[in-house]
Amino acid sequence: MAEITLLDRLDGLDARFEEISTLITDPDVIADQKRYVRLTKEYHDLEKIIKAKNHYSALLNTIEESKEIIASEDDPELKEMAREELDAASTELPRLEEDIKLLLIPADPDDAKNAVVEIRGGTGGDEAALFAGDLFRMYQKYAETKGWQLSVSSFSEGAAGGYKEIVFNLTGEGVYGTMKYESGVHRVQRVPATETQGRVHTSAATVAVLPEAEEFDVEIHEGEIKWDTFRSGGAGGQNVNKVESGVRLRYNWKNPNTGVVEEILIECTETRDQPKNKERALSRLRTFIYDKEHQKYLDDIASRRKTMVSTGDRSAKIRTYNFPQGRMTDHRINFTLYNLQSFMNGDIQECIDKLIVAENAEKLKETEL
């Protein structure tokens, strides 16, 4: 029976949960930050499954006891109460089964992390830069609805406005697990502001969403970093232009996948405080290396999946934004809506929810749950 199969899958989780409960209080484990964080994450994930399992077992017991009362009792009131409990438990059971199946899907360990988002204008010149600016504002407004903190690390403005490139950090709960679906090529079809004939042009911008690396995710020899400081340009008052608050780091890193030594160059002019800029430049360096070292992991995931929902493939065209028709189409799940203005104002949750459902459905097939 389906119930037995599902309970069989949950066997042994109680013992593992108790084991982790003990381990995370062990001073030796706490001293090993990498192991402690991994075990704490596993503890919280198992805690949800154990609660669901206990509730599931209670529902099965209620169904069995209610059937016995209905079959053996003569008291009409007791029988009626048993029928009500049987109906309620029978209705709730299938929903709980689906919830447990989703909890049993192995989670991406990066989902709980903060994210670094890079938007770059692609084909289309000035119009691509303007569209990159529109995408940034879309994510900015979406972040506000989620209560996330957004901080810009670096940007390069387009000649007619927008951005040739903008890099920003998003901090909050489950940021990467939500934003990872935005990685890819975003195509726009509209009449550019510079077009006098009213012709629709097609241009594109590329979005890359990376999990922000923790200090213990990658090993960096900080003594080998070469630092430069410089005066920040642009708006911001006399202080920005006169004080050397901008920082630039150079770091030679050996790519473990190719064995080639690469020089990484990162600039940060985000704040007027040089130490803060140094800290944020280091964070970007960690994220950059983390992303490179984990690209094989991402490629392995992509090769196993039948869908392109959240593989992190930055060359895949994922969406079209058609302004004359007021239409947004997500090509990964063939989802179209005709409320483009609202979507560009940050109302993107419905699309992300559908992408999550599609990915979970694919994972359920793979795990044969």
C-alpha cells in the first residue's frame, strides 16, 4: 500500500535525528564550523520531516480507530463522531502525503544562502542597457516585497541610461533558492525610446544568480591579495571624489578544474568607507571562486535533469517580455501572462511559484516518490 511505502521511506529518520541532536551540542563539532553548519541545516530539515511523519502516523491511527468504531459501536452519536473524524483524516491524508514527498526531495544546499546577482546588457546596444536597468528595478521592487536587503556592489551605466552591467547582493531568508530561477537570457521586444519610426526591436540582457559564499566555503590566502585604492567617481558629493574609498583587489587563483592560474580583478566603490568596501570585495572574491569551483556540480545537475527550470545555465533564453502585447512568456514552463507592467513592477512571485512546482514535479519523478 502507498501508506506503507511512504512510512518505509521514513524509517530510520528518528534515529538520525536523535544522533544529530547530540552531535550539534558536541564542542568538537561546534569548533568545526563547516561541519556544524551542515549538521544544523540537516537537523532543521529532519525536524520538519519528523513532525510531518508523526502527524501522518496519527492520521492513519485515527482512520483505523474510526473504522473500528463505525463497524462495532451501536451508539449513533459515537458513530457520527467517528464518521466526522474519518472524513477529516481521509481528506487531510493525501495532502500530507504530498507534503512529505516534497520534504523527502534532497534540497539544494545552496538554497538557504544569500545571492549575488549580475545583470549585463546583451545584444541591442543602448536598448539592452535600458532593459538591464528595467530588470534591476524589477528585482529591487520584488526584494522589497520579500523583505530582503539589496546592496549594489558595482555598476557601469549605459550611454542612454540603464546599465551595461550591474552587480548587487540580496540578503534575506532563502534568497538563492528563490532567485536561482532568474538565471539566463531575458529577451525584450518593444519600440526603443530612440526609435523614430515606431518599429519594434528585439534586444536582450543576461542575468546570473550566484549563491553567496561563506568564509568557510572556499580557501583564500588573504596575504597573497594585492590591494589598490582609488578615488570613486560620479555623484555623491566632494567626499567621494577626494577620498580614496574605492578598492581594487588582484588575486592569483589556480582553477582546480583546469589547473590554470587565473588573475581575478575585483573593484568595489559601493560605500564611502574603505574598510567596508574591502569587506565587500572579499565577499565577491569568495563568491566568484565558489561559483567556479562548483560549476561542475551545477553541470552535473543540469545533465541529470530533463527540464531547464533552474540549472543555472546562463546562455539559455528563459523569458520574452513583449511590450506591444503586454505579454511575458517563460519558455521553460510555457507560462504566459498578459500583465507585463505589473510583472515589471516586481510582481513576479506567481511565475517563480510555477517554476518551483515544475522543478519539484521533475524531482519527484526522478526519485520515484
